[in-house]
Amino acid sequence: MREGSMRLAKITCAAVASLALACAAAADDKPAPRPAPPTSQHLLVEVAKDGDTFRVVRTTVVPSALPKRRDKTRVFPWRCALIAMDGAVLHEVGLADPTELRGEFHNADDPSRIDAVHVRQPEPVHFTVRLPKLTAARIDFFALQPELRRAAKVTAKDYVQLGSAALPEAGKSP
């Protein structure tokens, strides 16, 4: 039985070695690999908001897939939509309000309590949005109606449009 096992091991090693040589020879005949598909890249878009005006400051191509959102049930005070040339919505994502800075501090009278403080940022405000790398015309920005900010569930019609920013070609500054 031992001799049979040794013979099987030698045959297996020979087969693996010849397969490796065949694969190496075939690899030399293959054309160069194609560039990575667009899904393996996404955009980091820097936006400036000044009053009612939104402007794309810079777009940067990130060489990795768009991170998956883990907070899909969270109600965001803002959202943005990536809009195609024909007006179709290509992608939507929720955002924290970039015009608001939130801090948490221990209460002076009761250190076991934490108080939240919200401060409105002076404009212009700069913020970033991660978007898929798709051919698009613009980014539309929306804010949740104030009375619904604490709602457990909202729909797209609960948001009002704040403005739009033209989207330059990826990797180029306007």
C-alpha cells in the first residue's frame, strides 16, 4: 500500500508540474490585461456651497470600489442625486448636513449627561461626496423638510431641492 501511495504522489506531482508549464506557456500568448472595470473606481467630489449656489471644486478618481453604505435605514438631513444627461437619476446617497457642525459635551451641572451643540458653519462650506464613476451631467442636492428631521422613515418627496452643481469630467477641476 505504501508503494502505491508513493507512485500516486509522483504521478500527481508530474501532472501538476506539466499543468503549470502549460499555463505559463499559454500566459505568454495572452494579450495584455484589460484596464479594470469602472466599478472598481469611484469619485470623491469636493463641493462648495455658498448661499444657494453649489459648485464642484474638484473630482478625484479613487482606485477602489465605492464603499457600501452600512446605514441604509438612517434618515439623512440631506441627500444628493447623480443625474444623467437625459435627466435620469443614476445614483442617490444620503448626507449629513455639511452646513452644521455638531459637538457633544459633558453637562457642567451633571457630568453624567451629555449635551449636543449644533453650530451653523459660515459659508462658503466645503464638503465631499463619494459617487460611482458614471457619465453624468450634474449633482442635485436636497434637504429634508425641517419638521421631518426626527421622522423614522421618509421618502424622496419629503426633501426639497436646494440646488445643483455641474459635474466636470472625472479627474478634472472646473
